[in-house]
Amino acid sequence: GNPELPTAVNITWSSINFKTILQWQPKPSGYLYTVEIHGQATDTKKKCILTAETECDVTDVLRNVKETYTAHILSVPSSGTDNFEEPPFAVSEKFTPYSQTVLGKPEIQNYTQKGSKLNVVFQDPLTPYTFPNGSFQSIRDIFQDDLEYKLYYWKDQSSGKKAATTKSHEFEVSVDSAKNYCFYIQGVIPSHRENRNGQESMVLCTSVGRTILDEYGAEVFIIAAVIAIAIITLAIVLSVILCKRKNAKAAREKEPLNGV
């Protein structure tokens, strides 16, 4: 081999919704890298041939998502020739896309709160893989019945969360009709030991029947009450002072003039 060439270290797999990036170190100097993907039941495939980068998108060679793969990162002379000798290489940890990819954020399409019912409609994250007609497969198309979603919801400005589970694209839960609610959704694969819980969607809040108290809290009303009491008190004090002055003036006008 070429023992004088450094080999890759800190090799990591990063995968969200089956888009998978292989990363490693160090930056090459005087040599290049070539990535080989080895499957247990699939042919070896080369990616990022003679690259000076330290990452490689290997999504398209991991289409058999239940297969377990390892990556060989070869260190190759910059000339591209290796004197027909096997170049030195480093081997990654094993990676199985089906059990190790991270579920991305679900997209909330619509939500309503009518009376005592909160309804939330959402969409599955898409993967980079396509059907024969060119449309993208969703994570549900791949995970099927293994996939479920959880809705976490709570009264606005409260910390107590409730949860609901579904395998459809919609939640309908009972809520307090007099309160507004905040919520988010998260994909879950209960059978997985790692990456079981997916990324959380953005948090949204309903605004049906929202009051000033909901918006600004009780502190504003306390301050307003104090100001109102102060204004009323000031008005009473001014009224008393003016009344006393008026009475005093009237009394002085009734007094007889001196020397008359």
C-alpha cells in the first residue's frame, strides 16, 4: 500500500429523512479521497472519486434502506495513480438507514379550534427517493405502519402538556373552549432503539376567543386598576378642595364690611 498517506479519521454518518452525508477529517494535502460504500448484500459502489472535500452525499447508493453499510474512505495520490497497489483506507461504523436516519419536521398544513375541538392537519416529510413517475416518496411510504405521530398540546401560557397519537395525517382532540392552545407535532418510530423520536415541528398557537388577559396577562390589569384608583382618588381630593374653596369664598362674601 501507500503507508505514507494519512487515512481519514472521525468518520460520521449524518442522515435526515434518508438524505445521508458522510463526513470525515482531515483536509487532504498532497493526496485525495475516494469513497467506497460496501453493503452486506449489495455490490460495492464508489462515490466522490478523487475529491479534496471531506464530505460526500451517499444518498443515492443507499436506496436499499434496510441494508447495513460501511464506508471505506481511500487515500489516493493526487496524481490519481497508485502504482496498482491498494491505497490505504479507513473504515466507518456500520450504518442502516432504516433504523438510523432521523425523522424530519412534519409540516403543519392547517389547524382550527372550534368549540371544544382542536383539529390539526399535517404532511409527512419527503425523502430524496422517488417513485417511477418521478414524485418523491414520503417517510410514510417507506416506514408505513412503523410510523406514527404525536401531538403535544397545552393551554396557552401554561406548562402542563397533553399528548395524542395518530397514524393518519390529522389530529382531533378535546380542549377547553374558553382557552387558547399551543401545540407541535413529532414523528415517532416506536420500534427503533435509536433516533426513535423525530424532529419537532414549529410551535403554533390558536387565537380563537383570545382576550386582552390572554395576550398581556393579569399584570396589565393590576397596573390599570392601580392607575384607575389613583385617578379616582385624585378626582375626589380635587373635588373636596374646590368645594372647600367655594364654601370659604361664599362665607367671606357674607361677612359685613368693617366700619359700616
